[in-house]
Amino acid sequence: MAGSHGGGGHITLHSKCDARPTKCDARHNGCDSHPEGCDNRQKMSSQYQISRHWWLHGLLCLILITCRPVDARTLNSRSVRSLTEQLQLHSINWEDVPTETFVLVDSEFYVNHNTSHFNYTGYNSFEPFKSEMYRLQEKFPDFVTVEVIGKTHEGRDLLVMHINKNNSEDVVFLGSLVHAREWITGCVTMEIINKLLNGSPDNEEEADQIELLLNSFHFIIMPVYNPDGYEYTFTTNRLWRKNREPIPDYECKGTDVNRNFLYGYSPYNEEVDNATERGPCSDSYPGRRSLSTNEAKAIHRLMTKYKHNMRYYADWHSYGNDFVYSYGDTEQQPKNKDQLHRYGSNAIHILGNMTNQLWKTGTVANVIYKCRGIMVDHVHFYITPIAFTIEVGPEETNFRAPDSMVPTYTASQWSALLSNLLLLREELHSQEYQIEKTTNWRLTNMV
């Protein structure tokens, strides 16, 4: 029986305590699959797994009940930290807690559902994203346009924002939330929009740099690649990853949009992913064919429209503190590896200083591990050679970074992007680039 939400937002604890146990959930980020730790847990006897999960359910419910009544709309990061301390006291890791329990303790904490307000320092469900994008279009009508590039299976708009103050032809494409549960990534792209449009009034130097970028680039930003899956994480399953389209002949739903792109696509990725399962019900199911999802098709159409002018691409995932580039399906280095590494090194230097954490850069296959059909490879091969995936957040927080971390991570990601785009602008205005500013320049860097 599922938990219920009353008019005041209270969670019925006992109903979630009755939820059935589930398989362990591992890190499935931009290119992840079940690690060995999860494989080992899945090899345990089913009796032990079930008894262990029921015990965890009971303990969590006991902790929540004995602490105080829980209001889903008001439980904040302090409450989550308190719960984390209780788990540590009993030597329990978040990784060991069943997925259903996360719906109880993590589904709607500190989340804004109010469409008349967008919380730039916390989390928001899909509708506030949509309303804020249209509000900004109304506020800056001369150079901001919101475009609907398609519809999801459930009928939600696939929205992109164009910011083009000087009718620039040089495109910077940014996106996030292709994986629904990676909430913090949407905070990053919305903060980038906020900085570009509202500036930095307390920092004159940065304000001048922002104006320079606005006069140099056409920004295309898609904060929510996967609206259906994202909304599902607030209503049903906090750890949902895929979209929500049905799969013929199967009861399960969803395709991993970040495995559904053309370059490197394979319906069966066993050799590359080393996953325990790769069927239609797995978290990283790549779809029946490449570009089969509404989301991937719409994104590909839009990118193709601008492929001769796109100069920089980045999408955000969580978690791992990685700043990576192609390729994911092979350890082969791209021809422009020195260029990509220069941008990556510049970014992780800033990110490391601002977060006081270790960051890594390199290819997807070498830094994370191999995977196929991912967006960054598709963009690198078909659209622009300067393409990155950024994994936001340390492994300790998993997909559940508390709202207290949002300002630090959005600020650091903005600073790294600002620095990289200033480097890009220098490169585009260099004599070498002006000589080689042809389609051949783009293609010879791609391989």
C-alpha cells in the first residue's frame, strides 16, 4: 500500500513501512551501472535481503515517528542531516536503504511546487521551472525566447530558453536533468540563466564579463531534458532515472534518454557497461532503437539546426565531481584532446578551490567507465567537438544532496562555466581560428 499525503502534506508513515523491498540501487549517473558492491549484495540470499530491508524500513519509520511528526512540505536539510546521523549511529549507509523508503524520507523535502515563485537556492518541481522560464521571457522580451521543441509521452512541454542579446551566430548549448533523480543539476542550469539575465550587481568585474558573453554568444539552455521522469521523482519514486514512456510487451516503463542517442547506440550494452542486467526494466535501458524517445529526437533536431554554429556544449549530471568529455564507448582519445583537457583542467581548478573537494577530468571511459549512446558523444561526433558532461556532487551525498549544498554547487559551476566561456571567446577570436573557421575545422577535431 502506498503512502498518502493529506491536505496538510503529512505522510502516513505506517503505509510506507509496509512497502515491499527492492533491489539495491547503485550509482547510475551519466554513464554508470551497478558497481561490484551492488552486484555482491544482489548475490546474497533472498531471505537475508528481504529481512535486512524490512529491518531498515522499520528502523527508519521508528526514527521518524519517535523524533516528531513529519510534514513533507516542511522537512528541510537539517531534518535530513538528523536522520543521517541516526543512520550512522546504527552503522547504516544511505546506499543500503531500499528505494521505497526514500520516497518516505526524500520525496518532497524542501521542494518548491509554487508556480508563482522559483527557489534558486533549493529544489523545485517541474511546473515552477516552466513558469519561471516564461516569466523571464516576459521580463526580457528583447532577447529572451522560450521555445517548445516537442512533447513528452505524458504531454509535458520540452522547453528551451534562447538568450541572444546581440544576434550572435556562435551557439552555447547547456542542459540538465536527463536523469530524473539528479535534482541538483537543474539548480545549476537555472542559476546560469539567473546570472546571465540578472547579472552580478555586487561584482563589477563579473558583471562586465557577463555582458561580454551576452554580446558574444547565443545561449540555448534546456534545464529539464526529462520532465516526465523528473515529476515522477516527486510523486512516486525519488530514485527514478529514465523517462516514463511505455515499453511494448513489458509492464515496466522508461528509456534512459542518455543511452538513446545515435553515436555508439547499442540495444544491448553488456560488453561496454558490465551491468548485471540490460533488459527493458533496467535503469539504463537504451530503447528499442536510437532516437526512439521523444526527448532524444527533439534535442537532436534542435542541435542539428545549429550544428554549424555550435561552439560549446555542456550537460550536468550527479554525482561524482567529474568534468569529462568523449569518448564513453572506447578508451580512444579524441583528436582535440589537448583542447578539451585545457578546458577541463581550467574548470576543475576553479571547482576544486570553491568546493574544497577533489575533481577529475578526462574521457568518460577513463574517468568513469565505458558506456554507449550518450549525449556528450553524440554532440562531440555530430555537432561540436567541444562538449562536456559534468558530474556534480560528492559520492557521499549520492543523489540526495541537501538543499544546503545548492548555493555552493551552483556558484562553483557558474564560475567554472564563466571562465571556460571567456577562454572560448578568446579562442574564437584568435587568428588561428579565423583562418580555420570552416566546417572542416569542426570535423577535423571530431573523430
